[in-house]
Amino acid sequence: MSASSAFTFTDKFLFPPDIDALSIPSGDNKVCIISLIGKSAYHSNSSKASPLNHILDRDVFKCVPESVEESINKGDVECYYDTESQVIYLHLRSLNDIHRVAALCQRLVSEKYSKDFFFIWQKDEFRVAKTLLWMFGVSHLLLLSHPGSSFDISFVRLFRTLDNIRLKLQHSVSDQLHGLPISKDWSYNGRPCSPRVLFVFESSSLELNTEDSEPALKGRPSKGSPIKRLQHAIEDQIYRILRKSRVITNISNNSLFAVPANQEFVFIHTERSEVIDPVAYYLEQLRQNSTIVKDSDSPRSRSYQSNRKVSQVSGISESRSSSSTAHSKGGNSFKEFLWQHIEMALGRGFDDNVGRNPVTSLFENVTASNWFLVANKLYQFYFGDSIDGKALAHLNTLKSLLETDIRFSENRCNKVLPVAEAAYQENLPTHYVTNFHLSKLAQAQRVFHQFARGPACDKYLKQLEQSCEKFWRNGRQLCEEVSILSNHCVNPLHRLPDDPETENNDHLPIMPHSSQLKTKAACNCGRKQADKEDPFDHKYANYDFFNSLEPLCCAELEHLDLPVFKPSTSDAKASQIKKVPSIEEKGDNPTQKDTLRHDLVTGMGSLSLALSLGQSGGSEYLPHHDHHSEISTTEHYTSHQSDHEPGTDEHEEGSDGAMECGHSVDVVEEEDEDQLEEVDQSPDKEGSEHKQEASESQNQEEESTKQEVGSPKQEVDVMPSSPKETSSQKIEPEIMINSQKADIEHPQKDEVPLGKSILKKVVELEEAGTMRQHSTTEYLYGMIHSDSPPHLLPRFPSWSICCLGKSTIYNHTTGLDLPGFLHGSNFLLPWDITVKAEKDKWPSIGETTSRKGKQKKTTKEVGEVNLRIYLGDEYECPRGHRFFCSGPEKVIKVSSSSTVKDNATKLVSLDMPLYCPCPQCRSTKGYVAQLMRLYVCTPEGPVRVTVDPHIQPSSPPSPIFSLGTENPVELPAGSVWVVRLPHIYMGDHGPYTMPADSQHLQFCRMLKGVFSYQDLNKHP
């Protein structure tokens, strides 16, 4: 048949076969069924069924395993039908076989299973248990293989479990066997007999020599050999264990299996039964298959033993002794050991009942065809999809009984879980954040791991996490927001008043952020103090708090407007600004270029106006007084000082201040320009006379100026230069200096060409300047600084400039009467300046008042006037302590007569630190005060006082924050002005707070050049 050609019984096959498509040879012959179970040796190329090859005289059960997929997917039972011996061999493959474990591990690694190996082992163990139930119901003999030389008592628990489930399933099995061509006893009991179990050990603990292995040659009886004595001792041990555990009883029909009373049931292998080395094995196979033989002597006709003798000649591996040779010598033969039980099974059967009142044992011989029908039916019962409810319940009981480790782990973890949950809930605050939740969860997990055991730990750990998470989210979540000063919000999880309502937050309460930490701060003008909440955004820190105090204090004061965003649409949004590379990375500084272009546009525009009016002194209109320009004066001052002697000692401090400000460069040239202006503006009718007088006055001025270089009087029209400019901005001052010198030396010759060239540049730069307009749809999220885009403005001002009143409200003997100031530190510092002022020329003594004299025009002469500006840098600590500093970290101190000994020279010429230790709080927590306000008391007179603060809040590459105005802010004369600085300096990518490292505090500073002035008479 075609089916028989595809499937034959000459080789092993996997059970169950398709019995409908094959014809069973010798189907009417009685057969003995032998099942091999147990564990294999710990070798990757070993098989516990290889000893059966000696009995079959052929390599049926090969010691080299199959491929991974075949060994995993093709089934668990190998079957071989030996028609000559009328024996059917069943070999159970499981994870107890080492090659199956290795194949499974490879599969787990390659396919990356998410399941744990322990659960896969439990699943395989349940399948093996069902297979054993099937084998104990269809077998006559079972060989229990052990890789070592000692009995594995773990089988005792398995046998007891199988016996318990077998009795429960007996009725279901009987129903499955009903109608099959078997006897009633077999159908009722569910098995043909109570099978015998033979115990096979693959290794021996004895070191046997040749004399011990061949005892018959010396006339010694075989039962006295060491191996026989060891086998008998193990038999007694196994029998006592099985009887004590009630696995076997006197009546074999009631037991899962039986052991013979008067026959050997333990065998120990004393020789290696197969080749362990795969290389030697394949060389042996190559030699056998490559041997040239005659046609009459084919390899198939030769016996199995003659094929194996090749290995003896080659010396590759040890030969296997034939069964006939061993039998003749009386040695330890596995075939002889097994064959005596096979012959009994094929003959009268087993009778293993013991006791005084023996009971007739159940044993039925079965034909091959009937056995395949019964075995197939029972196999489908255990492993099929359609199982009745009772049988399924019993099989679930079997699974539960086998999973002892899991049940123990489940019970243990279930008991420990409440303990771990209690550890999590211990000493919990009413509300807490995620980090605290995770720390408490880790503590609960440590408690759980301390007591939990087994494979169920992962499952209950997830339950613990879910339980703790649910407990935390059930109204115990704390708001996760952190203030700018790194303090957590202490409110429960909430939403802000301006947050839109969604499905995720509609159940949350509405409230603002609060850390319950308050500081004391003054308003914009400094006349009122109030408690200030810990800011969570820079809008509250720099605007909302001070704006809330405006109606109570500062609303009626005069304020100067600062540049802010003016939206043109209602959907204005913050601009997304990418991180700007550092100066070293980007090379050219676009901010410096823009600043320089703006300076040239502003200054040269004024110059073009002056030139159009025919003023030869137009170079004065260049913005050399602007804070966006810089005159490099080190070399000029050095050369100037080498030609002239310095001033006297009493003016040494003043000349240092002028030198630091960098404007002692061209004093002579500026005065010359004044004289030239007077010459150019004189009437034509008196041209020659005025020119002569001008030349004489010019010589006198030059001589007087040369004598007074370095004196404090040189500060009359000189303003401190700002250190904010960069090296690229030095182009503008050079143009100014060169133009001044050119006007002095050749005023008439260079006037027209210089005007044309500058006018051309002015036109070009003004056209480019018109392209820069402030955006009305996008605003700057942070504050204006050196790296912020020039077309963006903030939504609100972070600075404030207001007027306290007239300059007469300040009394230098009493200081400022403002709250929070430390005793003696509320005084402003004087800054004495000298400006030019015109005054009427009174007639000399004795001069008559004739008619001619009355008609003569009254002349005015220019004189010098000393003015005093009062300045103050106020520091404020979180506790509300306020004080003025006269220099870096130097608090103002007054004498007993309430007079201030210091002046404002250092405030004008030095960088002032942004943070200063509070002298009142040093004994407690050491609060640090922050520079918060600048005070300027402007005098009445021909002087223009300006302020332009520039703040560096952190170490480089921190940007420089400023007011954002194009020019320094001009303060009206005769008033007391307060410039309130920001509390938080917000950049494009986050706030700049006070550094934690005290070494970085030196970089936090207000750059020098904040205060400046201009002589109105000299610069109309």
C-alpha cells in the first residue's frame, strides 16, 4: 500500500501514529509493552534509551539528539515495534532529558520569551504527568532511568500524586474503553495489569576492575560480586521507601505499580553504553559505511555486533560486549536482566501480590492491533480537546498537586502582601509627590522580598505596585510643580485658575501653586513692605507681586515706561527660541553688529543734521557718550600721562575715577572744538577780531588744560564708559577720535568730504534699520538680554523706574526714611561733578553808566559749577533687611555725627556684586541679600543724568540682562528716582538663580557704567 510505503515499523515513530492509514504487522500476536521514563545523564549527546539498542541489536534510539525544532515540536513519546521479539518500546522525552533542556534554552534566547523558565517547566511537568498516567495504563513494564547510582526520592511524591489521580479518573477511563475489543476486567480497571517498575542506574559508585567484572572465571558465584551486592542493597532500600510511602502495597491491583518479590528489579550499568564524543561517533559511522563488502555479504545481512566490532579494531571507542558473550561469562547483562521480565509478561504474566491471603492478580495479554486501538483512545482522552467536566476537574487537581512550589509561593506571597502594604502606608503624609511615593514603594518591596519566596514573587510584586499606586492616587497626590527657587508646591494635585478644563483634570480643585514659604519684600518705590509668596513663575516674581502693591503705595508716583509687547491679535503666543551657541562657537556676534549699526545710525544721523547746518563741530554729535560705545583708553591715557605730570595727591582719587571711566583721552581736543565752534558761529563783520580773540583764548585754554590734566575737574563733561561693549564696537570711537582731530587740525578742508561719506553711511544704515520692527504676534517669554532676538519684547516689564518726589525730600543727615533698612545703612552716597554754567558779567568797579555803556550789549561768561548727585545700591535679604553698599560687599557705615564718610566713586567705577551676605542674618541661617534697587537723586542744574543697568546673573556664558531701551534712560533733574531690579532673571531656556557654589557668586554682578551724566551747556 502507498500508506505503508510512507510509514513502516522498521524505524521508530512518534506516538500516536495514524493507525487508519497503516497495517500493523503481526497484529494478532501478543506483545509486551515496555515504557522508558526517568532522567538522562548530564551529557548533551546522551540518551537514556540508548541501552535498549543492545537488546534490539541496532541503533534505534540514537544518542545524538535531533534538531531543536524536531525535539520540541514533534511530540514527547518515541515508539518502536520490534515484531521479532513481540515487544513495543515507548520512550518518554521531557525536560528531564538534558538535550531537551538545552534545546529549550536556545529557543528561549532566540525567540526572547517573556515567560519565566519556571512556568515553562511547570507546564512541561504537567504534560509529563499526564503522559505517565497514560503509560501506567497501557504498559506491562516501566524502566525508571537514573543518571547516577542513587535513587531519586522526588519520584515518590510524583508516584503518590499519580496514584491518587488514577483512582479518581478510573471511572472516566472505563467509559473511554467501553466498546473496545478488550476484557471486562481491563475495561473496568482501566489497565491490562499492574505494571512492574524496574530501576536502571546508568553509572556505578564502585570502581570495578577486570577481576570483579569476570567473577565466573575464578569460580566465584555471581551473587557474591560487588555489583550484585550493590544492586541487592539498592533494591532493599527502594522497597522500604516505596512501602513506607505506601506507593506499593501487598495487593498490586490497588497500587500504581508493583515490584517483583523474587526477581531482580534494579540494574546498574558498569560500562559506558555509547560513545559520548560526537567526533568519535561520526568517525566510527564513516568507517562502518565506507567498508567494502561482497554482494552476498551486505551490511544489512551482517549482525549488529559484527558492525560494532569495527570500533574495537580502530581503537576510537570502547566496544560494546555482545549479549551472548556476556551471558556465557555470567557477567552483568542488561539484556538478560530485562528479558526475564519480558518472557514472563509474554507467558503467564505477573503476580506480585504478597501476604498471607493472596488475591488473584490482574494481568491480560494483549495483541498488537488491540493495543494500538486502546493506546490511541486513551491518548486522545488525556491530550485531546474534548474532555468531560469530571475528568477536567481531576486533571486540574493533578496540576495543582504538581505545582507544589507555586502553591507554596502563592500562599507565602499572599501572606506577605498585606505586610508590605502596611510598610508602604506607615508614616505617610497626607499628600506626597512621586519621588516620595517611589521611595516608599521601594521600602515596601524590600519588605516583600525579605519574606516572599518562590516563582509567584513577580506576580505579587505587580499587585503590590498596583495597590500602592491606587492608594497614592486616591486623593493623596501632591502637586509636582517646583518653584523657581526649587521648593515643592504643598497643595494637593490641582489645576490652576487659568487652566482649561478637560476630562483628566475636571475632578481636581482649582487653586494657585504655593510652597507656604514666604519672604518679605518691598514695593517698587521701597516705601512699603509685604509678604511675598515663593514664586513659581517669573511673572509673579518680577511683576504681579509689585503690581499688587501699586494701589497701596506707588500708584500716584511718576513712572517711566519700559518696552513691552503690544499685541495686534488676541491669539499672540510666545516665540520658540532655539539655544544660541556660545561666542567661541559662533565667532561673529550678531548682537554686537546690531548694536554697532544702531549706534552708527543714531550718532551719524545727528552728525548729518549738524553738517547740514554748517556746524564744524559736528563730531560732537557722535554718540561717544552712549553706553553702547566704548573708547579704548589704556594706550591714550598712558601716552598722555607720560607727557604731563599727574595731579596733586588731594585729587588722586578723582583722577583715578576719571581714568577708570576711560574718558581722560581728548579733553584738550574737545575744548579746542568748543573754541572752533565759537569762531565759526561769529558774525562776518567781526570775523577778523573774533578770530584773533579765538586764537588767543585757544592758546590760553590749551595751556590751562595741559596744566590740569588728571585733576578731578576733568570730569566735567566726561561720563564713565560702559564695560558692556565688545571688541567689535571699537570701530565707532576710533571714527569719533579721528574726526575730532581732523576738525581741529583742518576744519575747513575736511568738512565737506567727511559729511558726504558719513551721510552716505547714514542713508544705508537707516534703510537697513527700518527692517527691524518689534513683533506684534509673538512675544518674548523671558526677559530682554544680550542674546534675545531684537524684534521680540516681553509681555510685561520685569523692571520698574519711578520717582519718589523732589530732590529736596532727601536729607543727607538723616538718609532715607524707608522700612527695613538696617541702622546707619540708609544713606545715599554723594557723587560730586563739575559742569559749565553761564552767568552775567557784572561791570567793574568805577565803570560809569554812560549812555554809550547802557547801549553796550551785556556779555555772559562761562563758569564752573559744582553739583552733587546722590546714588545708592540697595540690597534686600529674604527676611526684609535692607541696606546700601558703598562698594563690593561693603555696607555703608556712618559716624556718630550721622555723616557718611564714603562717596559714590566705587558705585560708578566698579562692578557691584548681585548677591551680598546680609550683616543682620549672618548669625542665623546666613541669608544672602540681592541687589534690588538703585537710587538716584538728580540735582537742579544744566546736567542730564542717565541710568543703564546691565546684570550678569550667572557665570559665563550667561547673557547680560538690561532694560531693553535703545539708549540709557534719562532721569529728570531735581528728583529722587528708584530703579527696581528684577527678582528672578529669566532667560530663554530657564531662570538664572543664585548659584549653590559660593565660588560662582563672583560672576554674578552688575556691570560698571550704570550711572552717567552729560553737561547740557557743553552738549546742547
